[in-house]
Amino acid sequence: MRVITGSARGRKLETLDGLDVRPTTEIVKEAVFSIIHFRLPGAKVADIFAGSGQMGIEALSRGASRAVFVDQSRASLQVVRKNLQTTGLGGNAEVVMDGAESFLTRTKEQFDFIFLDPPYNRGYGEKLLPLLGRALAEEGIILFEHAKEEPLPDEAGGLAKLKDYRYGKTFVTSYTHSRA
């Protein structure tokens, strides 16, 4: 797993081994960033269920001004810190040990992009979509990775679905604030 482009292009990223870890594939990562690349410079991003931190690190490498990495696993956050050090992008990063629900409930910050890649088929869409609107900037976009078998709603918590993107068995659903 490597940083695709930007200031840290080609830098190798570490990830945890084991069945509990499912890093975003290179194909999905490349596709997600092709969707948002024009709006990324200067953006504030949150990488929730950060794992290795590859989505937030890719965003920083491509010009995001700030990234907050959230995970409840101490081991995952150690990998995120190591990857930030390897890429030299730690100066614009904050690493937060917290659960997604707790972080979204407590944060006062608003983000231009929020990446979520929770464990599949555990109902995180239902739990988190109502909380995400508070943390999303006015013109912001949420990119929620999920399994094909776990479709997400068209609307939830003041958010409206923009589009579903399919990459094999993986879906990425994008949301923004409802215009109602």
C-alpha cells in the first residue's frame, strides 16, 4: 500500500495484519480521490475508522490543509502515527483515540470531506449518518465505504445521497447536506 500522488507520492504505508483489518483497495482509493481532487487543496478532512490512515494521508499528500484521524484501536493509531512520520505529513494531522459515535457527538470542528470505512455489515450507516451532518462543512462531502449487502439510505440526519459508486463488492456512497 502506497501514497498514490502528491508530496508523499510513492511512500510505502504500513497496515495492521489480521482479519479485523480491511484496508481500502488501491482501486477504490484512486476512484475516491478522482471524485474530489479538484476540491481537495486546502480542505479539512476527517478519516474515521482510520486503520492505517491511508485516506487522510492521501488527502494531505494531495494538498489538504488538515486531517483528523479517528480510531478506537490503539494499535491502529500507532500505525497511523508511524505512517505520518514516514510521509512527513504529521504537522497537519491530529490523531484521536475515540469511537466514531463519540467523536462525531463531541467534535466542534467541521470538515470539507469525511471518509468512513467502518467494519462491514454492522449497521454503522444507521448509527452514524444522523451524527455526520454536524461535522460536515456547508458544501462538504461524506464518502462512506460499505459492503454491497449493506445499502445506505437516500436521506438521513439532514444529509442527502449524492451518488453510489460500485467497485466490485465494495460501494462508496457520497452524501452532502440536504437542500430542502
